[in-house]
Amino acid sequence: MNNQLYGNLIFELSKEGRKGYSLPRNNFGAYKIPDEIRRKEDAQLPECDELTVVRHYTNLSNNNFGVDTGFYPLGSCTMKYNPKINEEIASLPAFQHLHPLQPEKTVLGAKALIIMLEKALCTLTGLAHFTFKPYAGAHGELTGLMTIDNYHRSRGDLQRKKVIVPDSAHGTNPASAAVCGLEILEVKSDPQGLVDLVDLERLVNQEGPNIAAMMMTNPNTLGLFEEHIPEIAKLIHACGGLMYYDGANLNPMLGACRPGDMGFDVMHINLHKTFSTPHGGGGPGAGPVGVREGLQEHFPFVSPYQGNFAVMLRAYTYILSLGRDQVKYVGPLATLNANYIKESLKDVYELPIDTTCCHEFVFDGLKDKSTGVTTMDVAKRLLDYGYHAPTIYFPLLFHESLMIEPTENESKETLDGFIAVMRKIAEEAKNDPELVKSAPHNTPIGRVDDVLAAKHPITTYKQMINDNN
């Protein structure tokens, strides 16, 4: 491949005076732009013909990894396949060209779709009402916690400012609570990786009148089903708190059980995870919040508009495509796939909690620690074999965490291929550890200094020029 189009920045392909477009004739006359908003210097923009631009970005896109190109076992993210019918519906002009400020009477179809999606989500979760204002999962968490805070305020329980969060929780849980002005109480995990009931009882006895809620992800971040939800919900409700369900791991629950039936009062759903919108690269997202009957009046004002409507379109299309009879297989098949991989690899990768998992599970690196090969090394070596790495070094409960989540879409042949490669890497680590430690070898860019890249990113072309000088 021509390296001039493949390995360079678009600025490096620029030639002065070269253009790939022509602007239409100006029919509006000349208008003076106020000096205070004018640039002091011309914008530094590349000058390229259209064909060069197309080839450059097409070649760059070939370096992207996605669910459409390969197996993407990113734990805790549910990177499931996005059926193409979802894109067809989301691309319909009648939906695609909507504007949030157009008259309400012209968007009745969109409003009807949101109402139908709400009914479907209520059926799937066992909750009574949803708001679609939040734009992402973390925004949904904040909205849910604000709902809980508003509920306590309405009752005069102004002292309820503490939220119990398990030590295995996603980082967004304590972060969202802090942003909401709430204080975090951490509850420990027991040796089985579940919420420690003894430690929880201690917290409730100490802080009962101050507890606003308990946040839980179920299955938890270790991929384990929290078996004591009824007892936990009883404890929290008895002291006057509410139960919040983090919907990040809702996928294995579909068709198996419903958060509302377990005693959860508030939850958010990551529509872009569980209901099949592609969300790599930071977006798009949608985090609708559901509540039990009576709490809907405490929804906060978080946006004047509905959230990402195209994500809602994809989610509702996905639900209709599966139908009532097929959606019940989503959770069980995701769980089956995860357990199949776990059982096939636990003889060569360390499994700290050897029990039945749900949609995901966590290894603690290679079983043979004498090789010196780390979880990072395994992740880099996977790239050479065409696989995206699982989530690594999270959760923080284990030193060499390797979190693997296959979704229900993946075939046995795909899982077998991944298992074979993981076993091969374990064998390489034993026989030729330097091969793994120096991976990747077959990618356009070799191993980078991740810490340096994070602490000192080069974000502008101009900065690169100065650095080179």
C-alpha cells in the first residue's frame, strides 16, 4: 500500500493551492465579521484533492476494529452485533431529519415510538415508568440518583446523603454519587465475589437514617449473580433507603429475571449496550431511567429534549426484531457463551473465583506466573491474531484482571477460534515469553508507551512540528 496515503497525517499530504471542492456563488453579499470574533491568523487546514482525502480516511478506517470486523470480547461493555435493519430504520428520512425545535404536531410519530419503547422496557425490567432524557449511562446514573435525592427531600429526609456502593462497582457509581452531592459508603465483597452481608449489615446499623440508596450492578462486575438481593433489598428498604440498579450488566438478565421484581426502585439502561447500538469510540449513547410507581414525579430536569433519538430507534427495532418469544434467549445464550470460554481456558489462565458466571468472567492473568508475561502482554499479543483484547486490569479486585464478555450473537466456531488463540498465547508465554512481551508484531504501529501517551498526548499538528524542531 502507498505509504504516502497510509502512514501520514492528512496535513502531511497537503499541497498549497490544491482543492477538492468548489463553493457555490455568493448570493448574499459581503458582511463584516466583528473584529472580536475574527481569527487573528488563518486556520491551519490541509489542502488536498478529494481523491487523496477519500483514500487517506478509507485506509485509516481499515485500521479500526469493530464488531463487524471481528470478535470483540470487551468485558463490561456488551459489544454486541448491531443488526443492519437497525441502521435502515434509523436512516429513514422521516426520522433522520427531525429537529428538536420543530412543532410538536409534526413529531407525533417519534413521540409514539418513545411511548412504545417505554412500554417495552417496562415489560422487560418490571418497572413502571421511564424518562428518556439522559444521553448516556453515566448521565442516567446521575439522573437516577437525583430522582432518589428528590424523593427523600420531598419527604423531609434531608439527612439522607449517603450511598452504599460495592467495592466491585463500576467507577461511574461513586463518581455519579459524588457529582450529585452524595457521600459514598463502600461495602466489601466476600470471598465468593458477592456483596458481604455482614459488612452491609454493619453499615446499615451505623448509618441507617442517613442512607439514601444502595447502588448495585447485577450480575456484578465479576460476572457473578448477586444471590442475596432479596435480603439486601429488605435491609435497605427497612432503613428507609432505595435500591438503585446499574443497568451496565442488564444483558444476561433479559429473559431470565427483572430488576423490578427483585426490589430495585430505580435503574438506568444503557440502550447502546443491551439493545445493540454500536458504541465504540465514546458514543453514541442513551441512558433512560426507570422507576417504580410513584417515583416518576421526582424525575429531575436534566435536558429540555429527549436523549439520542437514533439510539432509541435502534433499540426499539432490535426489540421488535426479536419479539417476545426470542428476547428471552438473549441472557441465557450470553451466559452460556461466557461459561463455555471460562471452562475451556481455566486450566491455563488463573480463575480466582471458580463458579458459574453470567455474561462475563474475570481471569487473574496466566496461571503460570513464572513466565513474567502480564495481562497487558496477552492483550497486545491478541492483536497479532486479529482479536480485540478483553477488558484488562479491571475490576481492581485482582492484580492481573482479564475480563472477557462474549455476547449471545457469537457462534461456537468463533468462540472456539478465540479459545484456541488464548491457549496458543499461553503456550508462547511458556516457550518464548519475549515473543509475547514484545507484541504486537503484525500491526501498523508496534507497542506504544501507554502511560506516556495518556500523560503527554500530542493532539495538534502544530505541536508536532514544534516538538520536531
